[in-house]
Amino acid sequence: MSTMSNSYDLHASLGYQMTLLSRISERRFEQLLTPVGLTRVKWCVLLAVHEQGLKNPSDIAEYVGIDRTATSRALRALDSDGLVTRCGGTADKRMTEVALTEAGHEVLQTAIDAAQTNASHFGDKLSWYEQDMLRSIIKKLMEGEARDVSGL
């Protein structure tokens, strides 16, 4: 019979606490996005196209941190909902270029308001100093880590 001498306090674990907070924040944000018919991934894609000016699905995937398949799935749904258009590139017709429609701009603005509401919900619990410190700590923890979280 083997007895484990090591123990691990799951609830005290930094990884567990970060994961739990991330899931709580994501769930809350998804609930705020539901009335406009978006998921968090679709919102990220719209934001990448509008705010970053990204037109190529591969660039969008890299920016959002998801794989190309997930990006294509989100773009198909956004196109079907009339929020983006996809067409052949101007220089290379084999390339797809993505653009927001007028409806996409309207939905994105509502979604940005939801994102700001969600950010305020958590940010208001911290002082400006604590927020800056948390950003600094997160940046330090992210150093050297891959941004592609699609397999997670």
C-alpha cells in the first residue's frame, strides 16, 4: 500500500484560481453578449476586423489566439448573420478578405458596451494601482508562453 506524502491544495493553487476567475468572467461576458447573438469568439473576430483592421482569416486567427478552423467557423456564422462580408482579395482572388457590414458595426458597438460593463464589474473591485499591478503580473506570467489557446 502506497501512501502519498505530498499534498496539493487545489483551491489555494494559483492556476486553479486564475482558471476559475477566467471562466466566471467568460460566462458573465457570454451572458451579456447573448442578446446581440454573439459568442466571445465571434466578438473577438469582429473586434479584430474593426479595431485592428485585419482582413485575412489567418491574421484574425493569430490575433484572437484561435486556430484557422475555429476562425472560419466564426466567420461563416457572422457572414450568415449579415455581420461580415467575405470576398476574394483584391491582389489575390484566392485569399479571403473580411469586412464588417453596417449591421456588424452596430452589433459590435453594443458588444463593446457589454465588454466595458464586464470589465468594469471586475475592475471596479480593484484600485487603479491594483489593476496596474495585476496587468504587470499577468504580463510577466505570459512571457514566453504561446498565445494559441485553441486546443485548451
